[in-house]
Amino acid sequence: MNTASIPVGSIRKSGAAARFPLDRWYVAGFSSELQDQPIGRTFLNQKVVLFRTGSGEIAALEDRCCHRSLPLSCGTVEADGVRCGYHGLLYAPSGQCLEIPGQERIPSKARVRSYRVVEKDRIVWIWMPRDEDSAPAVEPPDYPHHDDPRYKFGSGMYHYKAPWQLIHDNLLDLSHLGYVHLKTIGGNARLHMNAPMKVTQDGDTVKVVRLMPGSTPPPTYRAAWPFGDTCDRWQEIEFHVSHLAIWTGAMEPGSGAIDDPRRGGFHMRGFHGITPETEDTCHYFWSMASNKHPDMPENIDTVVEQTAYTFDEDRVVIEDQYRNIADFGDRNSWMDIHVDAGANRARRIVERLLADVRPEEVAG
Ligand code: FES
Ligand SMILES: [Fe+2]
């Protein structure tokens, strides 16, 4: 089914279309981004300003001053909140206006909508509710690898001119490595395409595992770890609706079982937070955590540098792909091949979540 054809609802109070699964945590950014400036970003068609107050608390408000609609992200951050850059109204993290310069009385409607945000594992998560007051039933997901002493990580972000699910498709199908990423993490294309793929599902989570013993170490692996002619590679991809956790790496042949979760060797732990901006665009927040080889301690810089290069390559492919989808028509005309099993599972999960819309949300 074409997701674009599914009738879905809207958050009526804000008028924002909701063609995305709601009542869940999405990635709003990385902790390191929020310093002393407000950041304006659109999530799921809703314009939001993010900022960090003087006490270190992170807040998210509707990015629109209730006086004359200037984006609050054009303002400045103060100890107690964010101040509009037009006539100086000051807003608390709750969205309540705290001060109207030159006017004593603060009208009761001097407030803007606030969003729940949680900073956890160096990631800023935002709760995108179905109704303005629907509260989270769960904590944001855990991602312990940013603070794992065995790893060091680097991060980055992209704004994509393509829908979020095209990135899910890309990350759930790493068979493309041998064609798209030959300069970094690629390797033998046929080996990638022929590697058996195990796809499992647990609730709304999909796991794809591919083991590739006897692989040729690709350039990034060689730059980071003193591999010989071959290595035993693994790829474990875990899809969640808001993000993917991808654990890839390789060991020297014969140094242990590649499906052992305590395995040694060279690790790449990728975090991929993919948050829709609109139906046609999305934010992609990534990090890569890796372990150091004692003889090559600077490897992480190379790994992060080459990861960024790798993701640039993906962006070219995905944005070209989306332009062509726009030119030739939607994905109803796609034919599937064997590598699509994981991506199609993820698409079915999102379709089910989108179809689960209350009747009053469908009309209009
Ligand atoms: S528009 Fe914000 S204070 Fe006037
Ligand atoms: Fe890729």
C-alpha cells in the first residue's frame, strides 16, 4: 500500500497534518548542539524552537511568538527562557510568557505550546503527541554507546530532501555497500549481495543480521585496524520507528565467533535518528562510535571522517532516487528483490501505525 494514500488525521488544535506515527519520541538533535542560541526546526510538520536555559534545562516550544508570530528561534536565550527578537516577550520552558517589556499585566493567553523534551545519552528526544496533552507512556529509548568507555564517537546531521522512509530502506539493506561505498566501507559487491540475511521482528522492532566470513577488509576497516587479507564481518541492524542502531564490524579470521555479542575486533556502532520534517523532507542525526586498536589509537577520527563521507554518498543516492520517484510516480510500481525483506517489514510497521487513526481524526 502506498503510505501517501492512507487517510490520516491531524492534531486539530495545531492544524498540523499528521502523516507520521504520533505519540512517540523522536530525535530532535544532539545535546552538543544546544549551547547559547535557540534552534528552529520543523518536526512532523510542526515548527519548534529548542533552547537550553541557564540552569541547563532543555526546552521545546512552538516556534511562534503569540504577539505577532515572529519565530522564537530568531530571538535570544536567557537564564529563564527564550526572548522574542521583535518586542521582547520572554517565554519560560513551559511556554508561559514571563515578561512583556513595558507592560505589567500578562494576559492569560500570553503563552505558546510546549513540547516534552528529554536529554538522554547525549541525544535530545522530543515527544510528538497525538493530542497536545497526550503524555508519554514510556521513557525515550536507551543508547548507551555514546558513554561506553570502550568507544569514542563523532556525530553529524543532515537535512534531507527526501522522505524519512527512504533512509530506513537504505539502512535496513546494507547490500548496497558494495556498490555505493567502495571507497570506505564497501568491499566485494557480490559477497554483500549473496550474504544470507536473517530478518526477525519483535513488536515494532525489526532486526536484520548478516554475517560475512572471509570478506576483503574495505578501506575504512584497513585504516582503523591492522587486518590482513581477509576478515570476518558482521552487520546487525536494529530498526525502531524513530531511529536505527547499527552494529557492524569485523574480526581477524579464526579469532572468535562473529555472532558472539561479546566479540572482539573492530566495531562501528552507528546511531541513526531519522525524524520527518515534512512528507518530503527529514532530519537525519547520526553518530559513529568505534573502538581503538592499541597500535592505531587515532583510528576513530578516520572512522568518523570516512563515515561522514559514506553518508554523503548515501544522500546523493537517496535524493536522486526521490527526485526520480517524483518524476516517474510513486512506489506502487516497485518490484522487490531478496535484499528488501528487512526494509519491507519496517514499512509494514509504519503503515500499520499510520492506519491506526481514530475516526474523528480522519475526516477533513
Ligand atoms: S512578535 Fe514577539 S514580541 Fe512582538
Ligand atoms: Fe549507505
